[in-house]
Amino acid sequence: MKNRWLRLAAIIVAVIVVVLIALPFLINVNNFRPKIESEASSALGRQVTLGNLSLSILSGSVEANNIAITDDPAFSKSPFVTAQSLKIGVELMPLIFSKQMNVTEIILEQPQISLLRAANGTWNYSSLGGASAEKAKAPKAGEAPPNLSVGKLSVKNGKLIVGKANSSAKPQVYDKVDITVTNFAATSQFPFKLTADLPGGGNADISGKAGPINAADASKTPFEAAVKVNHMDIAASGFIDPATGIAGLADFDGTLTSGGSQAKAVGTFTGTKLKLSPKGTPAPKTVVIKHTVDVDLDKQLGTLAQGDIAIGKAEAHLTGTFHTQGETQIVNLKLNAPSMPVEELSAMLPSLGIVLPSGSQLKGGTLSATLDITGPVDKLVITGPVRLANTSLAGFNLGAKMGAMSAFAGKAVSKPDTSISNLSLNARVAPEGTQANNINLDVPAIGVITGAGRVSPTGALNFKMLANLSGGMVGGFSQVASVGGGKNGIPFAIQGTISDPKFVPDIGGVAGSLAKGALQGVAPGKVPNLGGLFGKKK
């Protein structure tokens, strides 16, 4: 009896195995292909095509190959999505007995997805859902698209290509894109998670909730997400115009929310090896920015409500607005930087393309600035007052540079460093060069130097200065002072380059000052005696 039951069980198992093997041949799932293509096309508002379909009873799935979804014709004639395979999990009993396909899971493997953005801010996926597709029944504005629902939707090992429509700019490529959506329904909120490798290195991890799908414009679907970005290559990311010269590595930890037309980003940006100018070099200091950004997606207008910048112990505050005009980002920002420690900032100067005289460095003191930053990001104009207080330019002897001028005939200050009690000026930094006006430099060992000038884009100096000397330089000035009263000072020029400045006496200006001083107090018809100026006896 026992053996008979064993034989019966073995026969039943064999029959089940045979049935499982035979079912894929008995059920021609390709008969469902037109229906699947039609319903998918109707749901997406795009033409969807599938290759051959095959059924796996053991996994309870239907697999399709050669998947393609067309793009919005206003953007591209190339496919919006292509993939080698698509697995669709189905309920077996309705499929076997009722020839009805109930989808439980969709897995898209190794897809390539192309996202294109037009100059007016519209994305090529905006029309997904049938809102503007002529071949689908488009719902009225504000109505929901077809109620497609899936228990789990996955994208595995995908490639995301993000670019600009009708542009020669190189698109950004995100590899190893994995997306998981659970309890997806077009008319309700659903959780999602996305991970990806970033262009140039680094990775992103985004998770949160999205939905319901906006029927009129899928790009305005509301969402809320936590965002973590690690070691993003700023130059390769595509978020910054390469013409700005801004580069380095960035980490981001924060939140991103959108109601469809209004979006907000709150978080902390940490930048390392930053380069902030086309001629800059990577900085050794880390820059941390705590920010709050509000964006009007319809107007492509953003407001930086909070931009707290920290470089070590140096702190500054950046606020203002930015907006997109065609392919250009235009900013109108204000930087308020009160009493920042100079030594924290000195390491950042090379990243800005700012160099000091060869072999010198700033030590001690504070830097204060209130700057307006305006214009296209690749042609910024920065204007405003700058003040440097109680610092020292170590390794640079300004007294020696000035004492070497024969017009001063003075005794050079022997200290190897230049102590500065105050340096104030009005700066204008633009692509055509840097202009410094109302310069007032107070060096206790030398005196007060005033003037204005320009630094060319190549670093060439052209400054006209006036020195009212004191301290170690006063002896050399005494002869001039005895004639001119010292009221006008000694004019000179600064030429050469920032790394190797040349101090050149303004002979014409000196002669004019001497003549003017000598003539003061001389009776009409009398000839002034200038002999003492040239070492001759009266």
C-alpha cells in the first residue's frame, strides 16, 4: 500500500512538472502583446513597442525583449527609452484560466533613458501620461491619467542621459541607475528610491515619496525626498557652466521638495579641492555652505534665502536671486563678509586666481567685504568695498621696493615683512580685468599710500599712486617736503605683475610737485631757489 501511494505521488509530481513545462507552449503570451502595447501607449501617451514575449511559469513572469518608447516629437526623433528586456510579474491563475493578465511587478533591465530640457524649462517627459499626445485619449487639464497601478516597479542597472534640446552641449551620463517604486498608482502618492553613479565619479542616493502624477505635465508631479550626494565632480555634473572655471568635489546632504510649480532645497553643501576661477588652482581648504533655496519652476527663478558660508573660522553670508535665460544662468547676489580671519582665507586665494607677490603670504588680521555679484555666471561682475585690517604681508618688503626709487632717495625699511594697519578700496572684478579705486593703504613703517589702478586679465599692473611718507622713509622725503610742504605727497606708479610688482617713480609728477611747492610764497618777479633739491649750496 505504501509503495502504491509513493508511485501515485510520483505520477502526480511528474504530471505537474509536465504541465509546468508545457504551459508556456500552450499559452501564447504573444497574443497579449498588442493589448500590452496599446494599454502602455495609452497610459504613457507615447508609442510603446515590444519584441517577443515569453512566459516563465516558475517565476510567474512574462518577459519581453527589444523595448522602445518614443520621445516627444518636439524634442527628438530618437527613442525616449530603450531596453533589452522587460519582465512583467503576473498572477498565474487568471492568466491560465481566464486569459487575463494582472500585473504585479515590472522590472526594466539595463534601460537607456534620455532626458532633454528645452530652453523654456520644459522637459521631454512633461507630456508623459497622455496630456499632449495625439494618439492617446488625453484627459482634460487637471484630470488623472489612466489608473495604471503596479505593486512594484524597478529599473535595474540603467543609464540616464541628461542634456539640452537642440544644443551642442555635451550631455551628462549617469550610470548604474537603480530605481524602485512600490505600490505605484498614477492617482496616489507612492514611495520611491533612486541610486546612481554620477558623471566623473561619485554617487547619489535619493529616497522619498512622489505623486499623484500630474496629468497636464508629468514634470510637475509633487514629491518630497531626502538627498545624499557623495564626491560629485562639479565640472562634470553639468550643473555649472564650464566657462565659469568652477570645479572640485562636492557632497550634499539635505531635502528636496516640490509641489509642482514651487520647489525648495534645504541642506548642507561641502566642497573640497574647489577651483572658483578659470585661472584658479584647487584650494586645500574645505568650504561648507548651509543653504535654503526656493525655486519658481514656471518662471525658472530661484531665491537663495540662506547661504551661510564657512571656511574654517571665516564666515560669510550670500543671498539673492538667480534665473535661467535661454541656456544662461544669471545671478543677482550679495555677499556680506564681516571681519573674516585672513589666515583662513589666504589658502583660498589661489582658487580664485588671486596671487600674491612671489614668496609672500598674508598673516593675521581680518578681511571685510560687502560685494554685489551680478550677471551671467560665466561673465560675473563683482563690485563693492573691501577692507583689510591689522595684517602682515610676510616675505615682502614694501619699504625696500619703494626705497629703491631714486626719486625718493630714502632709506629703505629693513624689515622683511610689511605690516598693514589698514587697506581699504572699492573693487570691481569683471572679465575685462580688476579695477581698484579709492585705495588707502596705511603702513606704519612707511606712511599712507593712496591711489587707483587696474589689473589686466593676464595679471599686468597699472596703478597710479601717491605716497605721504613717514617712519623709516621720512628722511628721504625731507628735501621734497621742505619745498612742497609734504601736502601733495610723492606720485609713483606700480607696474609689472602681481607676482613681481615694479615701483616706478613718476618723475613728471615729482617735478610738478617740487615746482609748485617752490613757487609758493615767492614774491612776484622773484626766481625761486631750487638748488637745495639737487644737493647744491644756496
